[in-house]
Amino acid sequence: MRLKGKVLGGYYPYNYEADIMNILEKFEKQNYIISLPKIKKNSQMDFFRWSSRDPMNINKYGIPEPISNQLKYPDILLVPLVAFDRNLNRVGYGGGFYDRYIKKIKKIKKIITIGLAYSFQKVKKISVNKHDIKLDFVVTEKEN
């Protein structure tokens, strides 16, 4: 699948999340559109155009965000996680930002969600509730 001209939604790694900055820079060098999340005052999240050459702001959680106000809905969304299971359920840091965002964007367009994790983050089973959204794929350093 070719992504050229598509929007790749990434994230700036926080705590021990998988570091994808090199991946984003490689896609950017191939002229792909990259977007990163910004948390709004109402605890909603949207994705905005980002370049590795751009300065960033630090949000209230201490996470760098793009300064751009150019909204870009991802075609493919790389999702950070704390834990995942074989059924493609994930646990994040508990804010529900990605679940709300994925639910919102799926009403606007078709999107592929890919969780990026380390293999040690795989657990036997994650309890889910009605607000939790399954991922389409999870990729680790050992499996995809």
C-alpha cells in the first residue's frame, strides 16, 4: 500500500511509549503529510500538520505538540499504548483521548489504526467497556 499524499497521524513519545520520531521523519522525507495531536481545552484531541523542522509547544501534560493550526485528519493513525492484548484492545494512560478521537474521525472518513508497542506490553486480556475502540493492527519489535 502506498501512502504518498496520505496523512500519517503520529505522536510524540511520552514516558515509555515506543519512539516513532525516526519513522515520522522518514515518511516526511518521502513527502508524506505528517500530523501530530494537540489536546484542546475541552479535553478533545485533533491532529495538525507537523514537520520535523517545526518548533513545538509543550502542553499541560508535558507533551510536545505542533504549533500549526492546519487541521489534518489522518488516513493512518499510529497509536501509542501502555498495554494490548491479542484481540487488539489497548490501554493508554486513561484519558480516553484516542478512543474519543478514533470514534469521531471514523464518522468523517475511513482510517486505519495501528498500535505501536514493545512486545513486553502484551497482556493476556484487557477488560474493555463500551467506550474502548479496538485497533486494526498492533506492531511490536518482534511481531506485526
